[in-house]
Amino acid sequence: MRVLALESSCDETACAIVEGCTVLSSVVASQVEVHARFGGVVPELASRHHLDALAPVLRGAVEQAGLRFDELGESLDALAVTDCPGLVGALLVGVQAARGLALATGLPLHGVHHMEGHLFSTLLRRADQGGAEAHELPEHLAVLVSGGHTELVLVRGLGDYTLLGATRDDAAGEAFDKVAKLLGLRYPGGPIIDRLAAEGDPEAVAFPRAMMNKKGNLEFSFAGLKTAVATHIERVGQPDSRQALADVCASFQAAVVDVLVAKACAARRLHDCARIHVVGGVAANRGLRAAFEAAAAREGFTFATAPLAYCGDNAAMIAAAGAARHRRGWLRAVELSSSTSLDDPILAAAAGVGTG
Ligand code: ATP
Ligand code: MG
Ligand code: FE
């Protein structure tokens, strides 16, 4: 099942071609430099940069896969595009380009939910990697941690998603970005805090772990943690050495990681699930990966996450989700829906609608 996908929901313009879950090509044009000086994504700038980046990114992905642009209709089985959730002006760029490609090639076009794409990131592999390829999402508890989401989702298979808990305020990635800003670090803050945390003492500052031991509560809250970091800075001043900065980063990261691991493990036990998958931009965090590995060894569950290259936004994960849907004949037409949750009834209903 060979699928080309476009992704432009936030600040990455991406195109990829996959064969099932094997990545034949993946090109990502990141706009972080554009948005860094504003400390966050500026929607209008994102849309404009998607417009500029889309054609070269598309051409690059087709060339990297060794395909010819004028033969796409014959060399592919389907197209896919992220149509929700995301910045609407940004999504539109990818969606309109994908509609154009569908018209020109006659290929079916699958609308893919961005977070369903993140679920597929754990199955992605490069063409030069050996071994058998997995096409299907196994039953698992998904920990979706990214710039816009922090959710625990019970995944029973493609299109079968039950939201168990989400954040009441900031997403985990958003917390990393906001705390980085408080510390005078650049956007996006996640990777910078990750690096600094490795040099720091996670017990240097006792930051709060919201609702961590509240039995049966699977919700998150990170706004208070952000405020606690701000209060700490007000009280003792900005860190005056690299070590002091690393200590604050390590202590903040430990608070986020502790809560994510504790709640995910509680949800897994509650639903008697044998696997935990961690996906989304924050899944790249080394402290988080290590903590889940340790928990898996301790509690005896299987832990999987995405290869580092596919934690952040990319089109390979969208293409893999599109390929899985195409294999089943589950076509959901592009709809730019304003829904954000993976278990939205509109999307769930579309999961079972065959293409014929
Ligand atoms: P969503 O997927 O919810 O729509 P998004 O697509 O903008 O949001 P992603 O690209 O999946 O988000 O993830 C970006 C987020 O991941 C940013 O907040 C960034 O700081 C965070 N992030 C990236 N690398 C790391 C890391 N190593 N440690 C912690 N956070 C990280
Ligand atoms: Mg991004
Ligand atoms: Fe994302």
C-alpha cells in the first residue's frame, strides 16, 4: 500500500511516501527559526511559510522516493493529508495541495487526524531496516504528549479510540515551551530543557506534581507547575550559573515525567492493558523515555515509542495512517473539522465507512 501524505497543521511543512509503515521518503521543512523570535507559533506567518515550502517539500519527497512526478497516479495507491486538528490557515495549505494532487492523479484522498498520525509513528521504519513490518496498531494505552495535546487514549485498533484523560490546561509540550521562555531559553523549549536536565539534579527544587496520587483521576494539569517555576524564579532570581539552570530544568522535567508515568501506569492497570506507547513531540524527551523503560521493566508491560526522527511532526506518520485506512477501505473525506479529540463521534463514525 503506497501512500503519499502532506502535513501542515502547525509549523512543519512535511511530505512523505510510505509503503505500509516503511518510509520511502520523508521531508520536513521546519519553521522554528521563523517563530523563535516571537517565542511561539504565529498563525499567519505559519500559513505563509507553508505556501512557500510546500512545492519544494513535495518535489523533494517524490525525488527521494525515486518516483517521477508525472507518474504519481500509477506509482501510488492513495493520498493522505492532515485535515484536523491544527491551525486552520496552516491546514488549508496542505489540504488544498492534496486536493489538487488528487484531481490531477485520480487517486483517492484520505483525511487523517493529526493525532492518529502520531499513533502510527511507533510503527514507522526505514526502508533499510530488516525484519517483519507491523501494519496494525496493537491494543495499547497511548500517551499522546505534544505541543497541543496531553491525552491518555485506550487504543483497541484502527479507529477505536477511547479518551481516558486529558490535560485541564496546558499540554506537556506547551509547559516545556512556557517554562523555557520563563528561563530565557529559545522556542521550542523542549529539546533545550531535555539537554540541560541531563546535567542537573532532579531533586534540587521540589516542584508540584498535580493530582498525581488522586486515585482514579486520569486528568493532568501543568499550569500550576509553570506558575511554581515562575514563583521560584521570583523568589531566588534567574539561575546565575549553568548548573543552577540545569538544576531547575531537571527538577521541572522530573515533575512532568513523574506525573505522566504515574498516570499512564495507573490507566494501564485500570484497563488491564499490556502495552504503553508514548507518542508526540515530547516523546523525544530522554528523561521520559528512560522513566517509561524503567516502569515497563518494573511492572512488566511492553513499552514502545517512535524513532526519534518521527516523534515530532512529519508526514510519514500521516501516510502510514492513510495506508492503514486505505487497506481497510475506510475513506474519510477531507473535512477540516474543528473537532480536536481523537474519539470525536464524527471521526469514529467515519472509521467504519467503507469506500465500497
Ligand atoms: P499537536 O501534535 O498536539 O498538534 P504539535 O504538532 O505542535 O502539537 P509536536 O510537533 O508533536 O506538537 O511536538 C512539539 C512539542 O514537543 C513542542 O512543545 C516541543 O517543545 C516538544 N518537544 C520536542 N522535543 C522535546 C524534548 N526532547 N523534550 C520535551 N519536549 C520536547
Ligand atoms: Mg511543530
Ligand atoms: Fe504533532
